[in-house]
Amino acid sequence: MSDRYAVFGNPVGHSLSPRIHALFAAATGEALTYEAVEIPLGGFSAAARAFFASGGGGLNVTVPFKEEALRFADRLTERARRAGAVNTLARQGDGAVLGDNTDGAGFLRDLTENLGWPVAGRRVLLLGAGGAARGVLAPLLAAGPAELVVANRTAARARALAAAFADLGPVEGVGWEALAGRRFDLVIQATSAGLTGALPPLPEGLLSPGAHCYDLRYGAAAAPFLRWAATEGAAAAADGLGMLVEQAAESFALWRGVRPSTGPVLQALRRELAEKLAQ
């Protein structure tokens, strides 16, 4: 009998996680099932308890349940505590449920290994001060940037987020207006702007020569920021599909004890998404 895994979210029908984990399982020879389950708002804890009580091995958790998953877990990893959210739950040998957050590790791995973009010694701008931004701050600071600026519509929220991570490295929180006249080597889009098609009010000249731009989202949600990056002369720009695959590999390794190769899976997904767009 194969082990059972799932992703809980609302909505969740668009999730690529079942496809990703099916590819991982095939590549590693691991016997498992993985499904996407839409959970009613307010119903996460009951659904998660039932899943693990019935023998489920692990869950991925997506919006809007990551903070509920943090409270649900019996134990937390340090990176989950730092992120203030859990995207991976894993049943342990003693029956306890461990909460982890693999988003930041997946992001950094895509950025530095798949794309080959350096962080050490770079001037980094992180757009947004919500959960997505919080999830990548610790690994970004661990990579040793020369400076890291968190910018947000509400400057006080950006300052509060920066203060929460100040022990890890040089980080500053500002409002949009404080970006005028500054230049950055790496700009990371972590706001929800791509969902509406409206970007933050970014000044001209924000990118230094050779700058890189990265949107944590992928597909249509990332398109406005990637267009802005091209218009502003970025040397390269990327969406977050690689982050999605890499964070899934982190979850898979936590559950199964083996880390799948991500390159072939990312290539397959890029090809499949391109084919859908061409239809």
C-alpha cells in the first residue's frame, strides 16, 4: 500500500503540486499517492486531524491556511518559526506532527543554484511585507547581501518586518517613496500585485547595471513584474516556478528521506505550461 500525501488549500484546483510529486515519485521509485484537497474556510484543523488520524503521512499547505498549520503542528522547525507560517506538515515516528516551512529554502536554491544569481555582497530589494516576503527573509540574509531593503505600501509594516529579522543581517524597512534615487542589484517581487495586474509605484532607475529581477509567483501572476523588469533593462528576470518545484523537493525529502532531482521536473512543467498557453 502506498503512503498518502496531499495539499490543502482554498482554492486549490489550480495547484501543480500533485503533478510535481507524481514526477518526483516516478523518478525516485517511491510508492505514494498525492492529491489536492479543497478545505472549507475554518475547517483546516479538523481536516488535518482526520487526515493524519487515517494514516496520512504528510501535507503541503497553501493559502489561506499556512498560519493555521503553524498552530496545528505539535513541533516546529526554526525556519517555520521565523517564517511565522507552515507549508509542510510531516507525521513523525512518535505520532507527533512536525511543521516546517520550505518556501525560503526552495526560493534560495532556485535563485542561486538553478539561475546562478549571487546574493552575497549584493544590494537586494524585497517588495512586500506580507507572508511571502517573511518566508524568504531568513535565507536571503543568511546568503550575505551587502544590504537588504524591505519596501511596502505601509512603511510601518516594512519596518516591523525588518526589525523582526535584524539579528540575522543588515535589513531596513521603508515605504515606496523612500526608494527614489536608490539602486539595487536584485529585486524580488513578493507583493500580491501580480494578481491584480497593478505593480507597486516603483521609481525609474531602480535597477543597477546587470541587475536581476525575480517574482515569487509564476505564470500570469508574474507577467506584469517581468514586463516591468524588461522595460527597466534588467539583465535577467525569472518567475517563481523553480521556487515551487524546489520547495516541493524539500517537502518530499522531509517525508521520504530522499531528495529528488528537480531539473527534469522543472523542464517538464515549463514545457507543459507552454503547451497550454499555445492552445
